Amino acid sequence: PYFYYDTINLRPHLKSGRNELRIVAHHQGRDSQSYRAGTPAILVAGGCRDGKGVFADFSDARIWRGRPLRRYRSDAHRLFPCIGFSEHVDFSAPDAEWGDVSTVAMHPWDERPTALARDLPDWRETVREPVSRMPERNGWLVDMGREVCGYVELGVTTGKSMSVGIAYSEALADGRVTPEKGGMNYSDRLELTAGETDWRSYEKRAFRFLRLDAQVGVRHLRVVENVWPYEAVWENEPVGND
């Protein structure tokens, strides 16, 4: 019954000349607590006026082009019924060609007349670096030093094509990362090509320990947290005699 939208100010990001606005949207295809199955689409409103007074209406499908990113494989396993899917990315798969997009709903404000502007402050971004990164016989064991919840950013180098699994857990069992918990396999998989590859998860991952199950060169690994800017505050109240 409640539908909120976020507003983004594009002015600080514009440059003189031609500008492109790109949106990456992910559609799970099945119901979960976060996603509803149905036609893959996004609701966009707003616009931009150039120096000549020409207005680009972002809700007009004619000014957009679209393409599926084929690298995201549909055979990714479901983590758990309520939290969606893992990420299985094949970096050898070519992206589709750009094509026209179609309108599948009315203007966003007509489709959602009760939509509310999100009245919460902007998220605060915090970058978490691992406290240790230990090579293992068949991979790497990474300790973030604390529980983290954010987008995993990983840069690796390989001399050949290979498949790499990324497993997550909150604690170690006999020194091992155990992604199997409560009927869930909390892991992602990357199909790498030779050379350098950079990956950022499209969903947040919550963990302390991470394991890569292949010998790859790790150029960087970090977790980018986006949380509300809250602070813990304690107040002491005087205690009476009654």
C-alpha cells in the first residue's frame, strides 16, 4: 500500500556537451519479500532542460534505449525464498545490442498517484577494507574484522578463463567459511576470462568472512556500506526518591 520514490539531483554530475543517463535495473523474475514477479520495468519521471531551452522528459520512452546484460545468468541458485537469488556472472557473455524500449504502464505519477517522496536523509557511504587476506591451498580467506553489510567490490587478475565461487559466513567452523546455513547456500559465482576483471554485487551481502575458491590475483577487495546516518545517543535522567 505504500510506494516511495527517490529524487536524484543530476546537476552536479552534468558536463558541458553531450550527457548520457544510464540506469541498471535487475529483475528477479520470481516473487520474494523484496521483488514481485511480472513484467520487467522501471518507473522514471523528471527531466532536464538544456541551454537552448529544450526539455527532455525522462518518462518519454522515445528518448531511451535499452539492452539486456547477458552476463547475468538465469541459472543462479536461489539463496532463500524471502531474500532472492545469488549472482552468477559470466564475463565472457557479450551484451546485447541497444534497441528501442516500450511503455508498459502509464506515466509514473498516474500509475502511482499516492507515491510519497522519501523523507529520510541520504544514505551515508562507508568503505570497509579487510583486516586480513590469507592465501589458502585453493583460494583466499578474507576477514573483514567485523560484521559488514554492503556491496562487495572485487578486482581480480587471472591468466586463463576460470570459475570462481565467493562464499560468505558470519563465523568460521573449524577455520572454514560455511555458506550453508538454514537451508541456504550464501554464495555467488563468477565466470572469469583471462586478464583483469572488476565486479560489484548488485545486492548487499552481510558477512564477516569471505572465501574465494580459486587461485586468482586479488587486486582489490572491499565492501561499500550504505546506511542511514544515525548515531547512538544516551541520556541520563535523574532518579527521584519515590
